[in-house]
Amino acid sequence: MTAPLTLNLLQGSVRFPFSTEAAIALQGEINQLVNQLKAIGAQVNQGGRPEKQQNLEYCHSGEVFLEVFCNPNIYPSPFAAKVLLTLRDDRIRLTTEAELPRLIEDLAEYLAQHG
């Protein structure tokens, strides 16, 4: 099922068609990212040097191409993390940042309504 997903950005929002399956897949990738960020924070709090974690590089091709990127190694916690979003189709391309906690909320709200 495809329904419009609204993502709230640092300034404004963007709305585009997105499938429930893609939202579930993105939510899974983001959950892994949050776990990585928590692991980094725990290692730092214990006085250790954190292990380098892999970047989140999620891509979805539907009516609109969506790419979500985040380097977890530069943020102290999931609450401080930001993601780089790229949305494009044959007429327009938008690249911007969004706060990770807000993205998590937006996906949860979308899945509660359409999942």
C-alpha cells in the first residue's frame, strides 16, 4: 500500500508517496543505527575508544527515490544525530538534513496510520 509519508525537517516538511513495506524496512535500518549510536555512547562512557560503526545508507526507489544517510561515528547519542535525506524524481531533487528522533517519530506515526 502506498500512502503519503510526511517527514518533518529542520525547517519545514516534505511529503511524498511511500509504501508501508518501505517504511518498515527503513524503520529496521534506523533501529540498527540507534543501536550503533547507543553502543558508541556506552563505550565512551566506560572510558574506552568506540569501535567504528558502519554508516546508514538506505535507498528506496518508488514513485520518488529516497536516500537516507547517517554517519553514527560523529554523534554522541541518538538524540543528537541527524540524517541526510535526498528525495528526487525526474523533475526535482531535494537534499536536506533531518533530526533522527523526528524521523523516528514520523515513521512511527506513518506506520500507526497505515501499517
